[in-house]
Amino acid sequence: MQDNYIDRMKTEYSDLQNKINKLKSFINSPKALTLQDEKLELLIIQYQVMNEYLSILHARIKLEQYTEI
């Protein structure tokens, strides 16, 4: 059970990390090379943005944990 918003952020962080890992594996696979250039480019941009969002979530979690002490 997710007790509070910090727990929800931690769950979201973990889920997002899994999705990023899967996307990275796909982008680095031979199958990705069969995509149209524009599609692969968009997947790479999506990967970058997802990593930025992951960093923001990490910072928010750290901040909230620090302020709860």
C-alpha cells in the first residue's frame, strides 16, 4: 500500500527506471536499426526526456526525505 506521496514517487521512479532500461535495450538492439530514421530519432529523444524526468523525480524524493527528518 502506498502510504504517501513520497512512496508514490518512489514507485513511479522505479517503474520509470524499468521503462528506461527496456527502451535503452531496444534502441541498442539490431531491431532498432530497421526503423525509419525519424522513428528512431524520436525514440532517442524520448529516452533522453525520460532520463531528465527520472533525475527530477530523484531530486524531489531526496528533497522530501531530507525535509521530513
